[in-house]
Amino acid sequence: MNKIFFQLIVISILIGFYGQLKANNKDNDKSAVQKIDVNGITLIYKPSVKQVISAQLFIKGGTANYTEREEGIEALALQAATQGGTKKHPKTDYFTLLESTGTAISAASEYDYSLVSLQCLTNYWDTAWELYAEAITQPAFDEGEFENIRGQMIAAAKNAQTDPDEHLRNIAMKNVFSGKNYSKIPQGTEESLTTISLESVKRYYNHLIGKDKLLLVVVGDVDLDDLVLKINKAFGNLPAQGIAFNKEEKPIFKENNLRTEKRDIATNYVRGYMAAPSLGSADEIPMRVAMSILSDRYFEEVRTKRNLSYSPYAAFPSSIISNPYTFVYVSTDKPNEAVQVMTDEIRKIHKEGFSETELKNKKGEFLTQYYLKQETNASLATSLGMAELAGDWKTTQDFMQKVNDLDVASLNTVFDKYTNYIKWTYLGDTGIIDENILLTPNNKTLEEYLKEMKEKPAPPKPIRRNEREH
């Protein structure tokens, strides 16, 4: 009965979305997305009749922009720029204007990009844009405000070190991406943030903001010609190029590995990374759907049936662009049993495949969740920007059709292709973990793996120096 009720809700929501799409498509010229080069800056503009305007400025590069010693410098610079006032409006005046106009300006830093966001009411667009442009191009960088913001980020970094989930993610990224850009923590560490001075932030920021690194996405009821004028006025004098960075090769998943860290906590935390298709490729959407189904299976098998964990899940992160991956996660006081069930589910799918019923149910749920995320102008702007960073914003237009066209055969093929090996990271009681369970490839049973290891020839005896000389 609950499943039928859920399906009825899904159908009614999709009908509503379809009606809204038909209404929006009556005048394609007015609602169409446009991509424009504005004096070297890429602009994606989407008209909207809603009375809230969202502007998202993506700064490309993320952790590729700085060294490991400078972890957190970009996040610190953007927090200081957006939260410390501007040269024209000191912090008190700056926030008074924001509050009086219902405007929000914020910044966030991820592995592949940073983001400066504006959310405002249509009636206050001109004032809001002026403050937004000032924060980006004329930040005050006041010494006192800088110290306050840096202190807050250092406190957050300390909390991340003690929070098991945050710490697990950070050490898992270092395990999988050792020596690469993703091994850096975008928000910085206590050690790195302590060494970053205001002067170093100013130098970094002046080299960061170049036109070639910027992608501006605006969704709202604004005049396009006026928007172009605003962009030219605000950013026209920026340098043509910002900090250069090179793309890295994707990590290779040809064997399982395990990194452990002992911590005296009641619950053990496990995170396993697997390969993933490149964004925009034919395999991307099948893999996203497959991982969502796998997550449902984990909830059923690990939590509901066996009560081994409160929150097991699997995911294909949407915020990771240049080196995508999938991962599985569980927090449990019985790590061996939980991980065994999770890897057994992967092997079961390799052997039996997904069912038609699973795919049918997931399509409706998946599409509903996707469209719910597109309800606000802010989420739509983020979606368009992420798609453009990954290759082409137009991939958002055929998403629904690609999901509807999925069949079980393609789902099974893609899942089998990327889920043979896992790079595990374990935080907790290292004395109870059975490494064989985590190191068994997902395309083999534990018995097959142990037999293979037993039959594997021993490594050659090392030659002593005098033997080598003779």
C-alpha cells in the first residue's frame, strides 16, 4: 500500500511538472537558455518569471589552483571577500544593505571550483548586483575582519578533524587521490590556515580572478542587454587569464586497497571508492541510476533486514567534475558483517543483474527528485553551471529523456564495468577488522580470493650483495 501511495505521488508530481513545462514552452524565445561570451567571460542566462534572481559565479580550478601547503587559501579569500565588506561599503554598511533588501551573498569552495552566489528580489536587482560586483572586485580585506574569518575557519577545521564523517572523507580522498589535487582539503586544515596571512590572500586573489576562469550563470527576470552592460562594467577590467592549472589523469582502480586509522570511538566508519564514468559520457546517467538502486539495496539489506547500520548508502557525487568516482559508506559496530553484505550485493548484481521492477520504480523516483531540485532559480543556476563546467549546459535538457530510455541491459553493463574494485578507508577499531573481506575484488567471492592468494607464487628471494656480485 505504501509503495502504491508513493507511486501515485510520483505520478501526480510528474504530471504537474509536465504541465509546467508545457506552459513554459509556449514561448520558447522568452524561456530559452542562452550562452554568451561577454568580453571574455562566459555567461549562461536563463529567463524566469519568479520574483527571485539567482546569480552564480563559478571560478574554475578548485584545488588545482593552489599547493597542498596553501590548502584553504581560496576558501579563505572568498569568505573574506564576501563576508568582510567592500572598499566602498564597510562591513556594517554592507550587511545593512543586504538585510534591508533581502539579498544574500555567499561563497563556497569545492574540489573543482569555487562559487560566489547572489540571491535577491527582482525589485532590488540593481542594488544587489552592485554589492555583488563590489564584493568580487573590490573586497575590503580588512585586517581585523580577516582575522575573525580565519579564526572561524580554523575552528571549523578543528571540528572536522574530530568529526568522524568529515575526517573519514578527508583521509579517504587522500587514500584514493594521493599526491593529486583531490587529496587537498578545500576548506583547509588548522596547520595550513594558521600560516596563511592577509597579504598572501591578497596576492592569491589578485591572480585568481581572470576572465578565462569565470563562468557566470544568471536565472531570473532580468533584461539581457542590461545584464551584459552590468557584467562589462563590473568585470571588464579584469585580467584575461587567471591562475593556470592542468587537468590530471583519473585514478586507476585495478585492485582493492585499504587504509586504516585507529580511533577510540563507539562506531566504526567505512568509506569505499570505485571508478566512475566521465561526466557527459554515455555511461554517466546509467551509473547514477545504478548507484541509486544500490543505495536502496543497502538500506534494505544492511539496515532493515540485519540492523547493522543506521545509514548505509552508495552515491555518485554530483559536485565532482574532473575526476568523478562512486562510493559506498557505512557506520557500524560490526564492520566485517556490514562490509560483507555490501560487497555481496555488488557481486549479486554482477551475477543476476538489476530487475525490471527496480529500474521502473527508480525512474519515477529519480526524475521526481531531479525536478524537485530544479524548483528554485538558485538550484537551476547551479545545475546549469555544473553541466557547463562538465562540458555542456545542454546536457540538462535531455536528462529526462535519457533516464526514460534506460533499459536493464545497459544498466547492468555499465555497473559491471565500474564496480570491480574498491579503495577502502576505515576509521575506528582496527583490531576487529578482517582485511580479507575488504581486499576481496568485487568480481570474486571471498573463497575464490583466498584460494587465489594461497596459490599465488611467493615473491622471489632477494639476492644478497655478494651473490649479485658473483
